[in-house]
Amino acid sequence: MATAKNKIKFGLKNAYVAPITRAEDGTATYDTPRQVKGATELNLTANVETANISADDDPMYAQAVDDKGYEGDFIVQVLSDEDKVDLLGWKTDQNGVLYEPDNPVKKEFAFLCEFTGDVHAIRHVFYRCIAGKPDIASTTKGGGLESKPDTVPMTMTKDPHTGISHAVCTPAQKEQYDGWFSKVYEIQEAEA
């Protein structure tokens, strides 16, 4: 019996981040994923360059591909103080005041999330992400309430050690699916 598949994609929930610590050989150790509350949108564009190589009078003799991952925006209602520290490199002074240091060190993290879908939710992990500086916006209440969420630019690239940028999981992989947000899933190569 075939498993039912999604026909449409909608919904974003369960956004998590897991800061990365890298060993000298480039291997990543992921912190336990922590939920980012208030996820509104995730808009990513593939960042791939291709070049057609001509030879032997064939304009498509070969093709070189440089897959740089994805670039886009993660939109969240309000970045928490913890988000600003984990994603943007902000710091806290001796009085507990959160501040944006001069040239904050950008932190690498894994980003996990779930797209709802019409049949079942698909869970994603992006293995190497770096957040950019978000814009700041708000508006007076005036005649009504209007939300001004935080838009965080994000770059998601291949992990330098494994070469993997993105993985997805469905309920068919029950054990991995059930534990998806408790630990960053590490790819297990299929045996030949």
C-alpha cells in the first residue's frame, strides 16, 4: 500500500536553532535544538551557479555546478534576547543590558522547522546557517493593530565537513521523525 503524499504545502511551525561548535577538522557538534517562538515565514531561494562547458563542437559538452545552498529570510514575530545572542552574536553587559557589539561574531547554527502540508507535516534541517542583521521596525497603534515582525536574513550552505546542506523527514521514518527536534539528525549513508 502506497503512503499518501502531500499535494499542497502550507504552514510553518516548530522553528528550532542549534548553535554549532566546530572541531579543528571541521566536524560540527550541535547544541540541543532550542525553539524560536513566533515563526511566521521562511522564504528561501536556491543559490546555484551553473556554467556550460563547450568542447568538440558541443555547446553542452559538460556542465559545472556551484551549489552555494540557499539565501532568504526567516520572519519571526519578535526575536527573543536568547535569539539575538545565539543567532546574531549580541552580548549582555555586567548589568544585564543586551547590546549589539561592534562587528559581532556571526555564529553558525543548524535550523530545523516543519511545513504542515495537507496530509502530513514535513520536517526540515538546514545544517549550516548564518543569520544576517535584521531591520528594526514598529508602528504606532493608530486606528488598529498591525504586527511588524522581525525579518532575519539567513544564508544556508553546505556543511564543510559532510558537504550536506539540507535534509527532510516524513512520518514514514517514525523514529527519526519523533525525535527530530530533540537532536540535530546526522545523515547515515546507505550501505552499498
